[in-house]
Amino acid sequence: GDSVTQMEGPVTLSEEAFLTINCTYTATGYPSLFWYVQYPGEGLQLLLKATKADDKGSNKGFEATYRKETTSFHLEKGSVQVSDSAVYFCALTRNSGNTPLVFGKGTRLSVIA
Amino acid sequence: DAGVIQSPRHEVTEMGQEVTLRCKPISGHNSLFWYRQTMMRGLELLIYFNNNVPIDDSGMPEDRFSAKMPNASFSTLKIQPSEPRDSAVYFCASSNRSNQPQHFGDGTRLSIL
């Protein structure tokens, strides 16, 4: 079945460091890909998405590029801030059919000043 | 726009008691999802509905758990009788269709003593 694999955390970075959180997927067909963020005490929020190969999703300084050849959707940010401390989830969905999103296990990011 | 609304935000009760969690999805959304999140098991999909009809409840852990969606604007998740291992954060989410990005509520933090 479809699945998403994320790098295990926690990830701890200093403020202004470069961030990469790896995400790879297994799916039939051509899924859409998403990154969600969960801040402490809150629900998951959609951060960015990409619906086809080579698309780049971006939001709040975060970027991820849909790489079909490597089945990857790695999340990057050039300069993290303390306020980026959260749990990040990679997810996919098939563009056909009516099945829910498949989430990765999440990666906790802590940014220290 | 009002997002997904969950109540209560926090619930503390003794084991053996009945617990009812409530969710109001975003107006116009046709799919509704219940998740459970724990440190040990991460984010788990319990059940989801399309057009008020339960589609997949394979994630419901035991017969003690039940969910209903009597109309398009309301759903409940009930645990009877509750046990300490049910302690978790329970999220409700909704989307236009089950394969579209989901909007999450802020969750109910449930503690069973």
C-alpha cells in the first residue's frame, strides 16, 4: 500500500541554520504531496503542497520539490527561527479515488537561540 | 471562516466512565476524520466518513470505541467504558473530499485516571 517515510527526529538546530527534513514515499500512480506542521498544543496545519512532478511548494520560507525520479519531497528552509519549532508531517494522497491522506510519523524540530 | 471545532478541549475522567468527544466540521466539507495522537504510536486514523456515512473504521481500536455522524455538521466519538490507555489527544479533521487536504481542529486532550 501507499506509505510515507520521514527521517526520525528529534532534530535540533541553532537559529539561522539550514533545515532539511527528508521524506520519501511509495505510491501507485501520481500522488499529491503535502507537508503539515503541528505547533505545540495545536492541530496539524497544511504548510505546503505539490500536485505533480517537479512542482515546488513553498510557504513561510519553507520549500519542497516533488521529485518523482527519487520519490522524494524533502522539506527545506534556509534560515530557521525559534518559532519554527514544531512537529512536521509529510503526507500523500492519490489524485484518483477517494482514499484519505497517508501521513508519515512526523519529525520534531527544536530550534534554539 | 470558522475552522473545525472540537469540544471539549480537555477532559479528565476516571476509568470506566463514558467519554464523548464532539466535532463540528467546516461547512461544506463532505469528509470527516477522527485521529488519535500519542507519543508512542504517533498519529493514527481511527475512522472516516464521506457524506455522513462511515467508510473505514478499521483504525478503531476496540468495540469500546464508536463514532457517529448524524448530519453534515456534527460528529461524535464515544468511548465506553474508558481505560487509562485511551489517554491521548484526539483530533477531528474535515475536507472537501477524502483525498483532499484536511483541516484539523485543535484537538481534545483526554486523560483517563
